[in-house]
Amino acid sequence: MKKEQIQSIKSAIDLKSYIESKGISLKKTGKNWFCQCPFHSEKNPSFSISPEKQLFHCFSCGVGGDIFSFVMKFDSIGFKDAFKKLSTQIDG
């Protein structure tokens, strides 16, 4: 895995669209999108996605990061497996 490959995946896959594809319903507030955090139980949406920065952050539990961080946490896998999974998304 080279830095260029990692960056090309980050550029090719939109974080907001990927999260929505997991059945998570988002609502736009200002520039960002919000939902209830998929990583802990909560009543109010505190999970924010910045399409501009391609980053997510939960203001309640503190989890955050990029598309790789999301896949690793959501699927309970390591970076190598997240890389493979995301690679297949852009390779067809």
C-alpha cells in the first residue's frame, strides 16, 4: 500500500455516500450532514460528516477520522482489510 493508492481511494469514494450506503439516514445542517452515531447509543444526532473535508466526527463519543477509520470501526477490521474492501469499490 502506497500513499498514492491510499489517497486515490480517499479521492474516489465519497464518505457521505459510503455512510448512506450502510443504511444510515443523514440530515443536512449547514455545510455538514448529521445522524445518530452508529458506534454508540444516543437520542440526538451528534455524528457529523464533512463532505468538504471527507472526515467524520462524533461530538458525543469522540470517534472520528476518514473513510478508512469509518470502515475499520464499522466493520471491526484492521487497516489492511479496510484497504482491500475499499479498493474493490473503485476497481469494480
